[in-house]
Amino acid sequence: MKNLFSLKKYFIRYKKKLLLGALFVVLSNVGSIYIPLIIKNAINALTVKVSVAQLIHYSILIVLASLFAGFFRYLIRQMIIVVSREIEYDLREDFWSHIQKLPLRYFQNNSTGNVMAHATNDINAVRSFLGPAVMYSTDTAFRLVIVIGVMISLNPSLTLYSLLPLPLLSILVYKIGKLIHEKFTLIQEKFSELTTKAQENFAGIRVIKSYVREENEISQFKQLSKDFLNRNMDMIKIQAYLQPVLFLVTGLSVIIVIWLGGVKIINGSLNLGDLTAFIAYLGILTWPMIAFGWVINMIQQAEASMKRLNKIFAEPYEIQDNDTTNNSIKDLTGKIEFNNVSFKYNENLPNVLNNINLTIPAGSTLAIMGYTGEGKTSLINLIPRLYDCTEGEVLIDGANVKTIPLELLRTRIGIVQQESFLFSDTISNNITYGLRKHDQEKVLKSSKIAHFDKDVETFPNGYETVMGERGITLSGGQKQRASLARAIAIDPKILILDDSFSAVDTNTEEEILKSLKEFMKDRTSIIISHRISTVKNADKIIVLSKGAIFEEGTHDELISLGGIYADLHYKQLLEKELEELN
Amino acid sequence: MAADNIEDEILGKAYDAKLMQRLLGYIKPYRKYVISAILLNVVVAALGPLRPYLTKIAIDKYIAHSNYHGLFLISLMLFGSLILQAFIQYFLTYYTQYLGQKTILDLRTQIFTHTQKLALRFFDKTPIGRIVTRVTNDIESLNDLFSSGIVMVFSDVFIVIWILVFMFFMDIKLSLVTLSVLPILVYVTFLFRRKVRSSYRNVRLHLARLNSYMQEHITGMAVVQIFHKEKDEIDKFLDINKEYREANIKSNLYYSIFYPSVELLSSTATALIIWYGGGEIVRSSLSLGVLVAFVQYTEMFFRPIRDLSEKYNILQTAMASSERIFKLLDNKTFVQNPDHPHDLKDVHGEIEFKNVWFAYNNDEYILKDISFKINPGETVAIVGHTGAGKTSLINILTRFYDIQKGNIFVDGIDIKTLDKKELRKYISIVLQDVYLFSGTIKSNISMNNNDIPIDKIQEAASLVGADRFIEQLPNKYDEIVKERGSTLSVGQKQLISFARALAFNPHILILDEATSSVDTETEIIIQKAIEKLLVGRTAIVIAHRLSTIQSADKIIVMHKGEIRETGNHQQLLAKKGIYYKLYQLQYKDQEISKAV
């Protein structure tokens, strides 16, 4: 239970409603427990002598008691279930605002599916605890006390005998529920095996078809499906027990009442009305006893889920403003320095960047080249503090980036990432994503610079066209140009392009570079690329290899150096010749 | 979790007779069992309602006449009926669930089998996740329908019928008085069902929005943080979160009205029994036992009716899933097999392309008028720049795709007249992007083919030099391979795929050499392995290795979908054409590094 204690603050927030809810539980039970007593009196009266007026009186009392009970039952749901939804909302809010502040490192180590599972399944399990579990357990507790009290007042020994089987019910439901949970986990395992099999098959369909292994794949899949069926049947066996056992136990109570109660009536120590009331009370107690077992299971699952959620809540933010933040920094000029910077993604992994020393003067353009996996993206990620370097320091305008207010740092740096990610929203909302408010002029201007405006004209609703799953699909090049427009729109002091033209053809790229030139005049820019054509006009070019600066200089200097850069240059010339060949 | 799917589902029809008919078709093989289950249901449904009737007998006949023995006997009978009901109920639940599972198994296997027959063209166009969902989640939602939905509805209906039978048998007038609340109950339930249906849709819709928002923003968290949009995003999130909460609270409102209303109606029925039945007792035209039994029946009667509305949601979800499943089953993107395929007996391995034209999309020809001939046992290297059409060439030889114009012959027989499977048995393809399946090293080499004995597997592995690293693995050939072979190096994966090709001992080998760089030692092992692979069979190699090109009998140079140059290494170099440029771009460095 210790993890569920962390929900205390939410309970306190809604304590008024919850206490009212508990009060209504009592009141509602008073009403519904009164009904069998009326029936009892009516039947007892019938065995002696009764007038029609009295019968009408009893009937009206039954309806009134039911109205009373029903009214409060309505209020119980309106209190407790509604509160559970409100706490669910609060919990999800806390979850999301926490998640957003976690460093990118966290998302690298945890798949989207994994985080989603916490956000959906775990919060859901906790919600079930908050609502139904709390409601049924308070209901059961109060009902049990009142009903047993009334029953004892009617006939103590019959109460004892008839209630004997009921605790058995709770234990059984609890045990079976636990077993079902175990079996369910086994089923889930098989299900994910089945999913993996299907996934692998469809992904590797070429190999399967090449080797004519379709029949074999089908029989394997069939076998897995059969295993899945068998695991399901294991669960069904238990579930099939559950229902008959439930009514066997409750039915047994009723039979005890009829038999022993009947004997007592014949002896004259009990009235027929009392016996009827007993049968009715057993009916009232059955469901709460069953629910009790379920509730305990729910609590156990919620506890496990809350433990996982608490683990996420305990994840440190790592990158945030703190005591060393210098709030007097109001703007950036754009001079960037790397002093002996080394970086690794994880303590156990080797360095991705080794002792980088580099100065990028404000307003200049730096180009970074190098093969895949040599540390180019890691290097630029350190500037807006998407990651913090593990050794050395990164400075902007002479100040360590760790002391620059995070908001300023990130709103003054525009990055176009290697894999352009756009939201399923309108084009214009995507372009103005980094702005505090919408600015149509900026949309048009940045789209023009990014050479995206001509494309937008061909879309059905222009800038209001929705993209993504429920809208149009952009080509790779269009996506890259849209992300470029998005970065330009924030009017950044530092613009970083991480291989942002890879899906754009060379001619368009050249034009974009031309219009960017004007835009980048007073800004510092960093361009990562594989293409010589993209980088050749940069003020300085560095070639990264194995996490270190391998070559640096201007285009002409590097060509005459005859190293990696010169080799790439030569090959790209050849490629161009080949492409132009018809 | 695509919001799309769920929204489709929400907007879809709740019940579609055609879909239902097709679904029920899957129960047909088990018709006899289904009918006997339903009949058994009729019997077992009577046992519950029987007990209040027995109670009536106990009260009127034995308690009223102080008959201890009779009371004991009737208690035993009550107990007997309870045991019998429990027993049959267990059997019935187990049995019907088993039938449901069997039906699901049939359907799942059918869909999977169908996907295996679909052409690559289908897989090119359809995201894998979507196909996976069809054989997994969509099927699961049908499971609910088959295993609990249909059967439970039957048993609920029978229970209600039996209660009515017992009530009317005991006292017609009192029954009619008790049932006078029924029209109101039906009306309330109907109202509730309509409200719940739309609120259920609303909840699902907002849940889908919430989930797709989270999914999208977790994926794009880097963008959120880069633009420092955390604050704005939380506002957006809270709006969606709030809508979801409100949808739930609204749906809760209906439940909080409905349940007490049903209770009230049930109590009203009880009140009517006390009033009218009591009056009858006073007039001595009714016994007390009947009254007590009726009080019990009202309890029993209301539950199944209350539950019917929940069954409705199951039906709705199942309908949407089955629609998607059937859509996949109706997809007929096949590469046609000939009706009377030619026999391919003794393959020599001669290949001829004659004026072949091929496009993935109409008229955008990737291959233009390709003609060449390869003699049995020859090795042909195909070289060309990106987009020259090399991969397409091998895709059409094994009929992954069909060509638009021209002919391809193997041993002089047009491949369109051959059985696809026969054709592919004689041709092995080693792809550049090595695909390993989760399983063992052994199962990856044999592709789970039990006809290939372990010594053949080992022989193949040792021929390509893969045995050295395999022998060093803790479990050797039984070492577990994870999904996509993530625990193995690039070089090791390549060697396994070579061994795989050798184990199948094809007459014709197609090799798409990987471009990814490996260390020198592995490179030497791979080069030797390729030499072994090519010996004694016709081979087409999309070459990235200088050594492979140099040892080829013939080199075909492709450029923009056409064959531009043919010859051997020296002849082509002397031409100073495309090959010469390609050589400098891709192969020259290898010469240098070899020299070093």
C-alpha cells in the first residue's frame, strides 16, 4: 500500500466530496436495508390479520424507502466516481508536466510505447482504485455492519448459520482473482509473442517469399495461435469455476435459511416474514462480498501501477534552471565556444565527442562534415542543452550555457533536426509553433525563405491544410523545408541545420541557400551536411572523425589539404557527372 | 494507436446484418455444438428460477403443516438443483468459450494465411503496424463477441423466459400486476441504452484524442523542448484531458440515474406484490409461499435486462473490427500463378532477359528494354549508380513483381508459365539488408526447414566460414537470436545469410552485396565466403566489392534503367565510360586499401 499513499494529496484536495460520499453511502444503505424489514412486517401481518389500508401503507413505505436509497445512491456516484475522474485528471496533468521536463536522454532509453503504457494502463489502474474500489469498499463495510446488526436483532443463531459460507466467498474471489491475474499475465506474454511473430513475418516477407517458407510460417503462426488459445483456456477454466462457485456459496446460505429457518418457524421461534427478510438480506450481502474480493485485486494492481508511476515521478529533470542561472542575461549575440568538450551518452558508453575545441564568431557560418556516426549531431545538441556535455564547457557570448536561462537559450536558437518532425496540425500552426502568438506575416515570410511557399499553394487549403495522419502527407523534402520555415519563424540568433537538405534536390537546395544567405547575415549558423555544395561557402568547415576535429579550414584550404574533405569533393564531382550522363 | 481507426470505429454502424452474417459463417463448422450449447442453456436457465418455486412449496406444504421431514427433503432438492446448476454452468461456460476460441483461431489463421499470399506490392503500400493490428487486436475484439457476448445474451433471454413461465404457472393475475412495471423498465432501458451508446462513443473519441496527443508529443518531445513550448503544450494537453474527464463524468451521470431507477422499479414491483398479493391472501385466493416466491423473482428478473445494455458495446466494437478484417481478406493483390504450370525438372541455370520493361507505378519505367543472357554456371556482376535499377532486376526474376513488357526465361521457359514456388526454390536471394528472425542460429540458417539436417547446416556454416564465431557462442548453433539479430555484428549477420543461401543449395544465386563497411578481417572472411557461394552455379551479383567484379565472367553496367556497357573488368576500364567513373567512385579505394 505504500505507493498508493502518494495519492494522499489528491484525496485531501477532494476530502469534502469524499466525506459527503461516505455519508451518502450510509444513508443509502439505511434506505435499502429498511425495505426487507417492511416486507417482513407485511408478511408477518399477513400470517395473522391485516387490512387493505395497512397493505397499501407497507407498499408505499417500500417505494419511499427505495426512492430514499436511490437518491443517495445517485449522489454517491456523483461524489465518489466524479472525484475519481477528477483525481485521474490531476494525476495525468502531473504526469504530463513531469514527462515534458525530462531530458531527451529519458526518451532515448524509453520507447514511446513504454511511456504510453504508463500514461494509459497505469493511470487507468490507479483510477479504478480511486473510483470503484473506494466506492465498493466503503459501501461493503457499512452495509456489512448494518445488515449483520439487523439480522442479529431478528435472530442471532440463524444469522450465524446463514453467514457461515460468506467469508468463504470473499476468500475464494480473492484467490481466484489473483490466479486470474497470473493467468492473464501469461496470456499477455503469448499475445506479445504472437504480435512479434506477425511483425517479424511482415517485415521479413521478402526473405520468406524468397525461400518459399510461407507454408512453414503459417504453420508456426498457427501453432502460436494454438498456444495462445490454450493459455486462454487455462484462464477460462478458472473463470468458468468462478460463477458456479459464487452462486453455489450464496445459494447454500439461502438453503440454510430455508431449512433451519423453516424448522424454527415450525417450532414457533421465528416468523415467516423474518425468514423472507433473511433471504432478502442475503441477496443484499452477496454482491458486496463478491466485490470485496475484486476490490482487493484492484488495489493490488493499482499499487503495482502506482509504483511504476512513482518511479517516473522520481526521474530527475537533469536540465533545468537552477542557482547558477544568470537571469541578467537577456539576449544572445551568438558567439559560440567549445572548450575541451567531451561527451558520452551514458557512463558505461565510450565518448562520442573527444576534447573538442572550437570557436564560432558571432554572425559567422560554420559547416560540419563527416561520415555517419562521427558525432556531428551530438556536438550541436550541446548548444541548446538538449544534452549537457560530460567534460569541458560550452559557452555562448562567453557565458557557460548552463548559466543561461533555459527559455532564452532555446527560444534564441533555431534547430532544424535531421528527422523533421511535424505535428498533425495545419501547416500554418506548424510553422508558427515556436511563436507565442500567431503571425501570418511570419508564416509567409519564413515559407518563402525556406522555398516552401510554392508547395503550399498546391495544397487544398493552403496554409490551413492539415497534415499528418488525418491530412495530407508531405514528401521528405517538403517536411524538411517546413521544419526550416518553422525554425526561421522564431527569428533565432543562432540557426542550426542538421543535415536538413538531405531529401531536397540539389537545385532547390542551392536556391534555399541563396535566400538563407540574406537571412543569416547577422546570425550565427551551423550547417551539418554530407554535400560539398551545401558547405563550400561557409566561413569555416570542420570535418569530424571519431568524435574529434580531423580537418578544419575553408573550402579551398581543405581541398589543398587533400584529406577526407578533398576525397569527398572528388567523389561528389564524379557522382554529379554520372547523374548528368544520359 | 491511431486516432483514425478509433474515430472510424466510433462513427461506424453499430450493427450490420451483412457483416454479422459473414461472421456467423465462421461458427458454421461448429453448428452442432452451438445448437447443443443453446439447448443446454435452455435447461440450465430453468434451474435458477426453479428454486423460488421450491421455496414456495417448502412454505405452503411443509412449514405451514409442520412437516420436518418434507422440509428437509425439499432443502435437499434445493441443494441438488444448486449443485446441478453449478455443474452444468461450469461445463457450459467452458464449452462455449472453447467454441469461441476455436472460431477465433480459424479466423486468425485464415487472415495470416491470406497475408502470406499477398504480393510485395501490398506490403510496399501498407504500414506493417496496420497488418499486425488486423491479426492481433482486431481479432481480440471479436473474441469478446464470440466467447461472452452471444452466449450470455442467449442465457439471459432464457432466464427471463423461465421466470415468466414459473410466475404465470403460479398465479396469472399476480404475474400481470407484477409485470405492469415492465413497460416502464423497457422504456428506461431503451432511453439509457441510447444515451450510453452516444456517451460511450464520446468517451472513446476523447480517449483516442488524448492518446494520440500523447503518442505524438512523446515522439516529438525533442521539438517541444527545442522550441521551449512546454508551457503551451501543457495547456493544450489540459484541454484535451478536461474534455475526456467531462465525457466520463457525463457518462457516469447516466449510470448514476439508471441503476437507482432500475432498483426503484424493482421495489415498485415488490410493493405491488405486497399490495395486490397481500389482498389476495386476505381473500384466501393466494398462498403466502407464492408471495415469497414472487418477491424473489423480481430480484432475479431485473438483472439480465439491466446487463443487456452492456452487451451492446461489445457488439459495436466487434462490428468495427470485423469490417476492417474483412477488408483485408477481400484484398486480392496477388502475383498470379499459372493454371497449368510448366514442370521445371533439371535446372541448368540459363537465364535470359528479352526486351524487359518494368515499372512499379504505371508508365514510370524503372527498367527499359533490358536484354541479356547468362549461361549456366556463369557469374554476372551488375554495377551501376544509385537508382540504376539493379534491385528491380532481381525483384522481377523471382516474380516478386511482374514485368509489363518482354519475357524472362529460365532454361528457355518463360517464368510466367512456372509455378512461383517452384521458381523460387531454384533461386536463392541474399539481400543486402540481412533479415534475421528471432529464434536460433540454426533456425535462421535453415529458415525452420526441418528437411535440412543439422550436419547440412553446419556444413553450410563452415563453408562460408561462419562456423568460427558460431562455435564460440555459448550454445553454438542453438544460441538464441533476438529480433532482427540485434546481438550479432553486421559481418556475422552477413555470414549467416550466406550460410542460409548455401543450405538451400540453389541452382541460381542472386547476391545483393552489402555496402556497409566491416573490419578488414571480416572483409577477408566475407570475400572467401562469396567465392564459395558462387562456385558451380549461375549467379547474379549486385556488386560492391572489387574482388567480386574482377572474378565475374561478365559485368553489366546499368544506368538509369538501361544496360549501357557490357564486358569484363579490363575491357570496361579501357572504355573510359560509365564503368570507369563508377570504378573510381566505388571500387578504387578498395584497391588502395588492398595494396596497403
